[in-house]
Amino acid sequence: IGQVEAGKVLVFPGEYSHWHNMRVIIDALVDRNHIVTVLVSSSSPTVPHTRKERFDFNVFEVNIKKEEARAMWSEFTNLWMNDTATKYERVFMFWRVMTNFILNTEDICKGVFYNKDLLRALHESHYDVLISDPMMPCSDLMAQTLNIPHVLSLRATFAYTFERLCGQMPAPASYVPAVALNDHLTDRMSFTERVKNMLLYIIHTTIFRLQMKFTYDWLYTEIW
């Protein structure tokens, strides 16, 4: 059996179920003797960064308080579980949740990239790879700044928008369902289902481009 070397892994996890998903990956890496550091904000409501673990935590400060972050994520969860709201109420709730989510995104990005001591420490640690949850902002810039490979822990967006436009992932609309929540769509679709699937791709792609233009473009320009 040939010898192998353990690596240094930087992890940028998400919250709630996304953290539990990432925790499985972290435990598997530690079991294989990799050195793992979990980068987490001071506002994280679910990542137990004060607990002693087999890996290290690197906590960076943000302006948002933990209670505010918990309320934001709770509202995000309630949006998908609210079956009594009307169509217009759901639209209003969605935009309110997304506004708060973008503010949280901005706070986390600035908490990382405006902290020169943190960036210097990350550079000097010489990590081999960054594993991040797709819900965590600016992880792509972090990987580029550290000049290391970037791995996402799970599918990022509806209609695979990030994956298609940023990662060049092939996703023909005739065979790949656009929305995971639509379990009735499979790789074998009728003509009507393919038309519906194509419309979903168009809608999600349009929303993504508008969201990038009016939110993340200026944020990335400011911090980069």
C-alpha cells in the first residue's frame, strides 16, 4: 500500500440542516487524519464553536447578533412551511426574507474580507482546499484569494443556475428537472412537462441574473 499525505482543509459551513450535512463530511475527513478548520461567524445560531471538537474553529466577528441571525433563518424556514398564506402574501414574505438574507450575506462577506488579520492567518495556514456550503456567501472569492481548490458540499441553486452559468455544468432541460421540489418531474418527461421545465429554467435564470446585478455585483466589487 502506497503512502499518502493528510491535507489541511478549510470548511465554511451553512446553518441548521446544512451544518449537519457538513458535519458528516468533517467527521469523515478527521477520521482520515486530515487537519480541519471550520470558519464560522460570531452570529452563527447552530454551529457550536464554543464546544471542544476533534477539529478547530476559527471565529470571525460580524455586526449581526446571534439572535438576529436565528430570527432570519427561522423566517426563511417558515416561508417554505407556511401553507395558509395567499399567493401575494408568499411573494411579500419571500422578498422580505431575501432582503434580510442579503443583509446577512453582506455582513458575513465584510466580516471576512475586511478582517486583514483573519485573511493573513488563513494565508499563512496554507490550506489545501476549501469546502463550503453553497448558502455561505463569498466562498468563491475566498478560494480565489487563498489560491486553493473550492468544493461545494451540495447542489447550490434551483435550476442548477450557479452550476450551469458559473461551473459550466451540462443540464439539458429536456432531461434534467429544474426544481428539486417538483418530485413529479424526472429524466423522462412528456412534451408538456418539458415545456414546463424549460419555463422554470428561464424564470430561475432570469431571477438569478437580476439578483446578481442588483445585489452581489456591487458587493463583490466593493470587497474585492
